[in-house]
Amino acid sequence: MNIVARDEWGCFAPFDLTKTPKFDRKADKVELAVRSYELANKYFDAATLLFKQSFEYMPVVLTNVSFACELYLKALLHGYGTDFGNTHGLKNLFEKLPNNIKNYVAQNIAIENRETEFPLCLAEQNEAFVTYRYMNEVKSITAHPVFLFAFAHILKFVYEALIEEHSKIQE
């Protein structure tokens, strides 16, 4: 057995998570966009699978789908080279997107009465990830899974459409 001392890890990430190496947000925007999108897909897939299983998993479903939305938004923002700093929250991140993307999402999200409901839902669900992951701390809560799933769907669609468009341009 070959035992490696802590100072001999080489390419391994440290066990101390506070020392985990991170990408440079300015230099690695493409890598961050791709990785954010891929991780968003995993959270979205998990939310979808659990949603189909049982209402009992709703806290986990809501946490996963809301986090997927944040990651899709961050993937888009990285892709556009937008510096969003330490911004979190669905509305907060959405507002940083280019106007044409914001308009497309607002006009095409699959919810009823989207003209009035989209801005209202976006504002109400801004802190969805933080709130849903700490559901144990609230006395009661109202959830909006229809909006969150619709928002995740359209953000994923927009990202994929932009990647496809970019690929055609590069050919």
C-alpha cells in the first residue's frame, strides 16, 4: 500500500474544502459556463425524477430545481462574459442577462398569464434556493414548482439554442 502524506497530494484537491482551488471567473468563462450548465442539468434531472416519485420529496425537488435555475442563469451569464460577482437569487441573476434574452424568456416561459405572472413569480421566487433548502426553519411555506420547472426548462432551452447558434457561426 502506498500512503500519501498531506503535503504530497500532487493533483488531488485538499480535504479542507475551504482550500479547494477554483477557476478564475475572468479567464475561465467558457469552462465555467459549460460546468455550470452541466451541473444545472444534474440538479434539474434529480428534481424531475424525485417529482415523479412522491410528493414527500417536494422539499428536495424545490431545492434542486431552484438551484438548477440559478446554475442555468450563471451558465448564461458566464457565456456572455457578464461579471455577476457574488450575485445570487433568480431575479437578481436574471436582471443581469442581456435584454433580448430576458425578453425572450419572459415572452415564452410556459406559464399561464405570463405577462403578469412572470415578473411576479420571479420576484417572489428570487430567494427560492436559500428558502427551500432551509424549509425546516419555517412554520409554513408556499411553493411554486410549476414556475420553477418552467423557468428551468426555458433557461436550459435558451442555453442550448445559443450553443447551437454559436457552433453554426464557428463552422
